[in-house]
Amino acid sequence: MLPVALAILFGLFYIGGAQAVHDDDPAAGITPYLFELDRNALDSPAGGADDWNTPPRPTGEAAVFTGILPDTGGTGDQFQGGGSKDDLDISQWLYKAGEPLDKDDITNAYAAGYVNTVDTGLNNIGHFIVYFGLDRFSNDGSAQVGFWFFKNQIQKTNNAAGGGFEFSGVHAVGDVLVQSNFSNGGVVDSVSVYKWVGSGGSNGSLDLLFSASDCVGPPAAGADDPACATVNRQNETAPWSYTPKSGTTGVFPQGSFFEGGINLTRLVPDIGCVSSFLAETRSSTPFDSRLKDLRLGDFNTCVAAVLTTASTTVNGVPATNVTPGSSVSDTATVTGSSLAGGTAPTPTGTVKFFLCQPATVTSNGGDCSSGGDQIGTPLTGEDLVSGSATSESTTNTTAIGKYCWRAEYVPATNSPYSAKSHTNSTTECFTTVAQPTTTTTRQFVFPQDSAKIVAPAGSGNLSGTVFFRLFDTSANCLADDGTATAMGLVFSSSEAVSGVTTVVKKTNQTTYRIDADATRWWHVIYDSTGNAAQLDSESDCVENTDVDFTGDDGTITIP
């Protein structure tokens, strides 16, 4: 048997003429454009409209398929208890392991839905048309079948109650029930579509929307019908594992294969999201009859879309080329819609943000479709608030090159939406570029001084020391006490003198730097210590170094 699976797929095309949900009469020039309701499960002719052996073609997101929901070799589940009825809420339903009467035993069930691409008058473009079916173990006797399309997610639980187990979830206003009865001869007596209203409906908790007989005929129903159901009237090949109570393995006996379709949007325009599908059988026709067998699966018409905006700015202005090390972030907005139309709930859950470095972007072909560093602490994702979330900022942008973001939507528990991931190579990306360097020059001077010492005539050679002392002000210079801690002293040095009668001494390389407007004053002292015939001398703060700067000398820009 095929596994139970949900596939979000696309498979719509058009082959002329006004269409209803069932139209399939090649002899009259009418060919189905979505799905073949033709009393068999095989695509015929191959490559035309879908059938149960070729459910939604995998090329997009405008269709939904439950997969084949099988009985597990005679050990399936059935309804339990008197509260398991179509007119009662799901909170009163129970199930248990086991099989009902052979004629009520569902062997497989299935459903497929498509967004309509052809305006036929009443079945408009954009309407969501659902096809459903089941096969049963035995055709001995008439059968009452039903198909629920639930807005809430309905699942089996392990909570024991009343000799069985409970279901999770409850009815929502707008749930759709398709009921049909077909006779022992394999002819559909009726197909009726109801909406769950809770109370006040044509049948209490249920309100009748549409009712018709077998639409395939003869005589066939007219064009633009909103619902249709039919049963195989001869033996047909089963494209999945199937063994009837009587007959050939792999062949549906007459009256064993049931299929139908409804325009869900047309009948319940405000239905919104559909989450679950249930095929059922009943003990008899009335609503308050006990339910017998069931097949339950996901049937999710909710579609989440993730739109993201990378935030990179220069001086508060959005930019695609930014300085290395810039702070960046990403914002994701998750919106929800339903293939079936109506208002879909605001998506809840979290968004994980990933930033791909230039090397990863290159390996991905220009985006962040895989890899990257998750941004945020803790790494569980940012909570959606009214459908939006913003990442933490990061400055891990020092490498030169193209960066891209990826946002991954993680639905909340019981959310009708599936996980989504979004990136692209344009609006989700930015580039760090090498920046120009700037060199600014500034003149500075190291003041220098020289002193000429001349011995008095007839006194012999000089013998002593020349002291050079630089002060910040004239007053401090004049008040120099000759110590190393004299007020305002900014530089001092000394040079020894001996063996000559005349000498010039210089400071050579001073260590005091002037790089702004300033005047500094020199106090030069000759201390005669080796010749008693010579007295000391000094230049008593009469010379100065006066520096005048007007600013930077220029700017050199190196690209």
C-alpha cells in the first residue's frame, strides 16, 4: 500500500468547454480538465486529467493530496460508542481497534484538491475543488458513506474512554460533510453537502447546502454543478493493494469503489483553512445513526508565505554596499492563506535566521539556500508577533564579499501551516566592500639652540659645562632656579667644554615636540668649574622659539 503522506503539489490544466466538477464525456467532446470522476481509479487516457493513480502532479502549490489511507490488513480502527454520530461534536466521538460489518469496512480512502483555473460560469477561477473517494471490503448490501473536511486538525489520541479512545480537536463552524448513499446495485441514490453550524441548521447542528443524485449518469447532471458522486458499475482495476471479500485481488467489484467531488469554495466561501480529512461509513441513513468505520488523514489547504527584508544601513539609510563590520539584521513576515479561500489564521510559531558568509553564498550559487550561521541567542528562533519577527543584530560582516540571509518559519504546535524557508539572491543580500584609507599630515618641530662661549683674553682655555634649558613661558624662564624641577621646564640638556678658548655648542636632537601654535623660551648657562680665572655666563631668556600653525598641511587619499 502507499504510505500516508501529505504533498503540496500543482497539477492544473485546461481542455476546452464549460465544465462541472464531474464532466467526463469524450463522446460528447467534453474532457475533464482537473480530475476524472469516471467510476474508475485509473488515468485514462494517460496524460489527461488526474485520477487516483496519478494524484496531483508535482509542479507547484495549488493542490493537496492525502495519500492513500489504507486499512492495515484487517486490523484497522472503527468508531466506538453511541456518541459517535455526525450530528454530535467530535469531543463525543470514540474509536477502537477492529473492523465493522464487511459492507461498512473501508479498505482505502483518499482525497485530492485543486485550485480551479477555468471560469465555467459558477465554478470560478480560484475556487478550490475537492475530490474524494473510498473503496470497501464487500459490496454485499447498500452503504452509507460520509466525508468530512475539518477546519481544525483532528487526530486520534491514546486517551481511553467508554471502551475506546478519544479524538483530539472539535468541530468548527464551516466544517463540511459530504454524505452519500448508494444501493446494493451500485447506484448513488444521493449526494448531499452539509456545513457544521452547531445549532439552528436544517438538520440541527448541520445545515444542508446542496443535494443531487448520481451526476455521471445516465442521465448526467448539467454543467456547472457544485457537487457530484458516483460508484463503479462494473469491475475496475485497483491501482493499489486491494483484496475484496469476494472476487479477484486487485479488482474492485461492482459497487465497491466510490468517488465524488465538490466545489468547496463555492459552497462555503468563508471556509478558510481545511486541516483534516475523514472518510466514514454509517449504520444507516439518518444523521443520528452510529458511525462505523473511518480513515483519518491530514488535508492541509493552509499555505504560509515568508517575506523577508534584510536590514543594512549606512548612516541610517538602507544600503546594499556596506562597510565591513557593519551591524545587520533581518526581518521576516509570515502570511497565511488558504487554497480553499476565506480568511486564514495569522501564522504563529518562530523564525530562525541564518546569515551566510561570502564563501557560503558562492557555494550556494548566490544565496543562502543552505548553511550559514544562525543568528540569535538562544538558538530556538525569534517569536512571531502578529506574523512578524526580527533577528538579533550581528557585526560578523568583516569579510569582503556578498552576504545573504535565510529565514526558516517553524510553525507552533497544532498550527495549520507547514514549515517554510525563504532566501533569494537580491533583496536578502548585501555586499561588504573595501573602504578608502585617509592619511592626514601635520607639521611639527623640535626646537634647537646653540651657544658660543668665548674665554676672556689671557685667562686660558675654557673648562666647564653649557646648560640648555627650555621653558613654556618667559616668566618661568626668568624664574629658573637651575633645578630639574623648575616651574615650566620642558627640556634640558648639557654639553661639557674644555681645552679651547672659543667653542660653539648645540642641542642637536631635542626630544620636545611642538605641533601647535606655541612660543618657548631658552635659558642658556655656562658654568665655569675648571678655570678659576673665568666667571659663569648666561643668556638670560632673551631668545625664543615661536611656532605658528594654521592646521593640517594636507590630506592624501589612498584608494
